[in-house]
Amino acid sequence: MNTKINLALLPALLSACMLAAPFALARDVVKIAFVGPLTGGSSAIGLGGRNSSDLAVKQHNAKADGPYEYELVSLDDECKPNVGVQIATKIAADKDIVGGVTHFCSAVAMSAIDVYHKFNLPVVVWGAVLPDITYANNFKEVHRVNGTMINQNQEAAKFMVDHGYKTFAVIHDTTDYGKGHNKYFSEALEKAGGKIVGTFGVTADQQDFTAELTQIKQLKPQVIYFGGLTPIGIRIRSQMEKLGIEAQFEGTSGIKSDAYIEGASPVLAEGSLSFIEGAPWEKLAAGPAFFAAYDQQKYAQPPEAYGPFAYVASNLLMDAIDKVGPNRRKVRDELNHTKDADTMIGPITFDDHRQNIVPLITSYVVQDGKWVPWQDSEYATGARKLKGM
Amino acid sequence: MNLEILSQYLVNGLMLGMIYAMVAVGFTLFFGVLDVIKFSHGDVLMIGGFAGLSAYIGAQSMGITNPWLQLLVMLIAALSVTAALGALVARFLILPLRDAPPINLLLITLMLGLVLRECVRLFYPDGSNSKPFPQLLPTNTWHLAGLAIRADSAILLMVGALTIFGVHQLINRSKLGLAIRAVAQDGETARIMGINFERIVLLTFALGSALAATAGMMNGLYYNEINFNVGLLLGVIGFCAAILGGLGNFYGAILGGFLFAALQTIGAVALPHLIPGFQGAYKDVFAFAAVIILLAWKPTGLIAERSSERV
């Protein structure tokens, strides 16, 4: 009788084991967050970053031997500090989210890092360039893979002075981002030997620049340096043309986006300059592989200027979680020790403030409706000339 | 400061003033005829601009390449879309609710403005980015006696002045205008006199919205750029200008519009030289502060109405 019962139970036990097996083999799901401007004037860059993070997560999950299955939670900070703080609180308070790849807009990042510190959420900044984000406080949770605007502006000043430009007018927006650009560019230009004939602060959503530009026209600078983002960059460039100002337009990484060329029209954007940290992705060893994989996924938007940084930041975060497990404090400590990490954009080492030391800045110029690295452009060979040269 | 730069400031100020005046006239018309502040007016301006842009893209794809013909198509599209939108808003939102507390109507139109803005941002392809507006007017610069003026600025100024003059003639010389003024003065009596109240209200809203469309097209042609947010600040400034000039008064709206533009230009240009530490970015602060002081001095507006109502 006992054997009969045992025999009857055996198939039941076996099927129960078979049903349970996939659950035992299934990996734990770990959530990481992506925060960037998915709508608004900088959305092209935000969406490129989001897609790149998504690509990193998909590639990581495709590896059969990874201990965890990653899920990307992507959120839109709209490039507005008040919205950014709400989003930061949301992800930081969610216990399932172990880390974040956060922020392109510096003004938003500055407000959000306090939240991340309070909730011990380790984050890796992928696009915001304001130095204060890593250097103003000693928050161990905040890391950054892209360079700061200090390096960008040193190169921006040196580049123009080396090309023979002497007089500059500065237009900057009045957020921390624009004011930071103004500060570092002015310092760098003074050291390089250039002269600033006028500085104008404008609001980040200003529509009409005719008053400022008419004053600039009187001052007759050779270059107009613009420290701000794409939406007002487009307006300033269009209105410069309207008022007949013949100066060379120089921007920062804030305008290095396809949206700038489209908004100002390729004809007006021709010859505009911008500067961004890192070597041109097309030249790096792993660069073409990244672009090929990105194209394969058929995202609606291109990776834009900071996509590679978002990709690298996501991978750093996931590698750290793979190593120490989904514990915020352990992940934070693991990320703090990053030294010579081999990534697509080159070796990454965080300094004592968890800032990646990126020595190289690449200059870009708009040629025929596309951003082209300076050394590859016809401007470098002399076939085309910048304004006033 | 030489004459050329001065003329540039003058043209800038006049252009801004023209656009503000056209928005302010719309506000004044709506308030005059139905005692309603239609806060979505600025966003109707934006819709007019986008309608024009869409018409341009449509015209291009149909093979129309003459810039004047393209302008005509854009203008017709912008005017008809906004006039229809204005009439629809009047018919389904304003008229049924005209006996509600005025603050409710104000809030509803404010929300409508937000809906219009977000609809364009979400549903227009790549709506959250600025769009280049085509350069259709001639761009050569005329020089007379040291003054430099671009052909397109001159044309836009003339068109703006003609439009305002045309609306003025319509309101004061035509039968429709007479009916509008009658309804504005006393709706009940106008009805007794045989005027179709609803029809006149719909026509007034259509007229005011078409005026906004013209301002939207002018804005687009002047700045060669349009984005979903242009209506917000223009609506607020237009409303301020209408109040400043005296709500309900046609000439007051025009005066208010040009006065606000003058304040902004003074704030951006003259004050940084006169007050140390004053930056051009504070021009709106200066202009609005001046408006507050002027309103405190004359609460019913510079051109006083005979009776004032509290909203």
C-alpha cells in the first residue's frame, strides 16, 4: 500500500520539480534608472542617451552567464530642475532601483544630487558638464564619466586664439550651466590672450535677442561665443543673420546636436563650432561596433553627442552590480574604486571626487549639414574658411 | 550711438510692438463683446504659426515654388484654421458658460491654452524642438540717409499697420462692426434691435483669432523660427498691454502694445548703461514693474473706460 502511494506521488513530485526548475534557473531582475531630457529642446540628446543605455542593457542581458537580468526604468526630467527633483526622489525612494544613469542638464543635476545623496542611490552622470556637480560637495554617490566644462572651455579659448581671432562677445544663459561656461571661458580666454568686448546674460527660454544682438553689432566682435543649450542657440544664430552680424559663431557641447543644425537650417549652421570631451567615436576601436549595434536596434533617434557616454555609464553600473550584488552601498563603493576600466570611450579612472579624468577635447564644425570633427573637415585643410579668416 | 544702430532698435521695437498690439486687440475684442478674458489667445497665435508652417510644407510638396504664392497659401491656411478654432471655442466653450462666474471662464480658457500647447508639443512631428520658419520675404537692405532697414522688416511693419487699420475700419465703418459694437455695449438691447447675438459673437471670436494668426505668421517670418512655447509669453504680454491701454478700448490695446515694446527695448538697451549692474536679461522685470506702477496709478487703464467691472 505504501509503495502504491509512493508510486502515485512520484510523477506529481517530478512534474513539480520540472515546473520549478525554470524559476530556479531564472535570474533575479535588477532595475536601474535612466534620467534625461526626453522632451523639450534637448530631447534629441536625451533620447540618444536613453537609447544608448537601452542598448547597453539589452547587450548585457544577452550574455548568458550574467548573474542578473537588468531592467531599464527611463524617466524624463524635461531639463527642468523642479521636475528633476521629483524624478530623482521617485527613483531614489524606490527600493528596487539599485543605481541610476542620470542627467544631461546641469541645472537639473545640481538639484538632484542632494536627493541621491540623501537616499544613498549611486548614480553615474552621463552628460552634465558643470564642474560643481562632482566638485562642489563630497557626495560619494555621484560619479561622472564625461568631462567638465573646464576642459571644454580651455580648448575653446585656445582653439580660437590659435586661429587668429582676437575679439569676442559672450552670450550665456543665466542658469548654473550658462554661468559656468561664462566663468570658465572668460578665465581661459584671458589666459590665452583674447579680449572680451561684451558679456550678455539671457534667460534659458528667451525668444527675442534683437536687443542684445544689436548692441553686439555695435561692438563688432570677431566671434560670438555662446554658453547655453540648443533651443536658444538656434534663435541666436537665426537672429544674428537677421541683423546682418558677420561674426563667427562658437558654441559648446550644448549645441552639438542634430537638432541645432535642423533648427537653424543647414545653411545658417554651416561653419558653427562646438567642443566636446572625448575622441571622435568613429575613430575609437570599439566605436564602429557600438554604432553598428545601435543601428541594428533601429531606434528612432541617433545616439547624438552623449549617447556613447550613457552607454559606458550604464555598463559601468551593471558591471559593478554584477560584481557586488544589488546593494546600493556596495555598488557605490565599487564604483568609487574605478581605475583604468576598459570602456568604449577609453580607460576610465575616477579621481578623488569621482570625476573621470578625460584629457582629450575634440573640436567639431558643421559642414554640409553634419557635425564633423575639425581634423577631418575641409576647414582644417583650408578648403573652406571660418568667418573673418 | 549712430543713426544706423538707432534705426535698428527702432525697427526691433516697432516689430515687437506690432505683434503685441495685434494680440492685445484680440483680447480687447473678446472682452468688449462678451466680458470674457480668453487666455488661450496667445496659443491660438502659435497654432496660426504652425498652420502656416504646415501649409508651407504642403505647398512645397505640391510643387508651388513662387514665394509670394506660398505666402498666400500659408496665410489662407493660418487664417482659416484659427478663425474656425476661435469660432469653435466660442460656440462650445464660451457661449454655453457665459453666465458662469468670470473666474471659471478665465481658468477654463487658461487650461485650453495649455491643452493647445501640449497638443502641438506631443502630436506635431518633433514638436518639442524649434522649427525653422521659411524665409519667404526679400532680404535686401535699404539704406536711406544713414538708416538701414531690411526689406522684410519693412514689409512686415506695413502689413501689421494695414491689418490694424483694416480691423479699425471694419469695427468703425462697416455694418458688421456696428453690430459688434452694439453687442459689446449691451447684448440684450442688441438682440431686441434684431441683431443675431450668437452669430456676432462667433464672428468676433473668428475675427480676433484670425488677427492672432496674422500675428503668428508675422512672428514666424520675422524670427524665422517657431516653437510650441511662443504663445505663452506673447499671451501674457498681450493681455498686460490690453489692460494697460484700457480693456475694451481698441486704441488702448494698440497703445498698450507699443508701450510695452518700448519699455522692453529701454530695459534692454538704455538701462544697462544708466544703472550699473543692470543686465539686459532683466528687461522683462523692468517692463512688468513699470506696468504695475502705471496700473497702480491708473487702474482702469491709460484710456479710461466709462465704467469698470471687477473680474
